[in-house]
Amino acid sequence: MPDSGPPRLPAPLPQEEILRLQPRPGGPVVPCPLVWRAPARARRVSLRIDPVAGAVVVTLPPGVGRRAGLALLRRHAGWVAARLAALAPPLRLAPGAAVPLGGVPHAILHSPGAPAAALVEGGAIHVGGPASTLPGHVLALLRDEAGRRIRPAIRRHAATLGVVPRAVRLKDTRSRWGSCAPDGTLAFSWRIVMAPAWVMDHVVAHEVAHLRELNHSPRFWALLDAISPGREAAQAWLREKGPGLLRVGRG
Ligand SMILES: [Zn+2]
């Protein structure tokens, strides 16, 4: 490629499309949801799977057209198809669906005549109001439950370690279950409330331990293991089942 002259600008990228991918010649054609990204700081053409969107994300550096992205995608078609197939199916929030809370499935029961809200009772999630508002009420309930369950766990671990977080925030993050900022602010994905209580507790302990050790040094791991044994089991659970929590309320 000559490096003289102005770079050719790529045609505007469609944001999302469904590509028909054929991993093996003569093999089955699989639909591949595709999202294009072209951030100014990208250095190379790359592929990754977005477990939330259930799509492959193709990133193009400035001046590179989509043909290069499609070529990379076709070269890795087998990998992409396998990763997409392995994604947990989206869980639609609808009457009869079972949403885990503390790792225990709770069926969604809808009573259109009841007040427009969601509440947990008798191992089920009861939702009132019109069907169109049901998903919003269930998501709001999950967020509230997350706060209700995460805050006492923070207080318990913080008291053990003699630390106090500056603030606590709940978010809907894609890649991290929790974080600890240098100013002492803790943040958690509210989706962690769907995991078994011991997994959620371990995620909380991890971030609270960062209030003493803002690093992943041997000292940090020793501190965490002292207040929350079972690190490997929690990590294994999150690796295996965590992506499924990201799919609740999609589709
Ligand atoms: Zn950490």
C-alpha cells in the first residue's frame, strides 16, 4: 500500500447487519449478527464477541474499509460461529419466564389488575399493570434487590477490614461484575444479584478488599481469601454462568 497521498476514506459503515456466514465450504450457512465499530484510536482490524448483544463486533482502524473486516471475519468464520452458538440464549422477561434471584429461579407471574409494580413473594416475581410495562418493572425490581442485598454484604466485609467505601454505585456493566475506584467508590453490576448468594458475596468481598489493597498483589489475594474463601469456585461460576446473566432481559 503506497503511503503517499491522502488516506482513502471508507464508505460510511452500517451500524448493524446480519451476515450469512459459511464456516465450512458446502456446510450450513449461519446468520451472524454483526456490529461495526470504527473508533479513531483503533490500530488494527479486530473481532470480538459481544455476549450482551449476541453479535460479533468488527473494529476497523481509521482509513480501513469494511472489506478488510469481512476478510478477517471469513478467515475466522469457524471460531465466530462456534462462539455465537455457545452464547446463552437471551431470556425474555415475560409471564412464565424464570428469573434467577440469588441463584434461585423465580417465575414471573403477571396480574394485569394488580398495581403496576413488581415484588418478590413466595419464591415468585409478581408483576401488576399492563404487559407492555412488565419487563421494565422486573428490571427495576432486580436493581432494587441488588442494592438491598449488596449493601449489607459491603457493610459486613468493610467492618471486618476496618474500611469505609466512599460511595456505592450500581451499573449495568458488560465486562466487570465490580470495580473499586482510587477514590474508594465501589461499583457493581446489579445483575450479580441473580447469581447464587455466595458468588455475589465473593464479588463484594473482592471489591471491599481493594479498599485496603488497590492492586492484585499476593497481599491482596491473601486478604481476600481471609475474608471470603472459595475464590476459585466463585471465579469458575462467573466464567461459566456469568455470560447468561448478561442475557437476561434481552431478546
Ligand atoms: Zn480486583
